[in-house]
Amino acid sequence: MNDEERREAAVKRLKDKRDFRNHVAAYVLVNALLVAIWAFSGGGYFWPIWSIAGWGIGLAFNAWAVYFERPITEDDIRKEMERDRTSGPSS
């Protein structure tokens, strides 16, 4: 990987991290608003849980992709191509 490719990968990671932080901010603000609406409307059944849980699952997957998923390397590609070559066509 040359310097330009490393730079492009670093820029992509930084953009992904910024997008994730924006996603977290939207999640917190919107769900706080929903909880406030629930509270000011008299409480009762805690219906904001559906938004909190559903969106939270999506947020968790986004966090995994941004902070924990390992990028695909040239070595990974080479190994996959070799595996494909040795398995041959399925008939």
C-alpha cells in the first residue's frame, strides 16, 4: 500500500468516525425528545423504548463497523482469490 492509498484509507476512517459521532448525537437528541414528550404527556406505557432499542441496535452495528471491523487487506484478497482458484467451478 503506497502513501496515497494509506492517506485515502485514513481519510475514509476519519469520515466514518465523524459520521458515527453525528449518528450518536442524533440518536441522543431525538430519543431525549421522545422521552420528554412521553413524560409531559403523562407517562404511562414507556413507548419511547421502541425507538431507543430499535435505533440502538442500528447504532451498535454502526459502531462495530467504524471501530472494530478490520479493513480488507491485499493479503485477504490474495487468499480469497487463491481459495476460489483451488475450489474450481461447481457443477
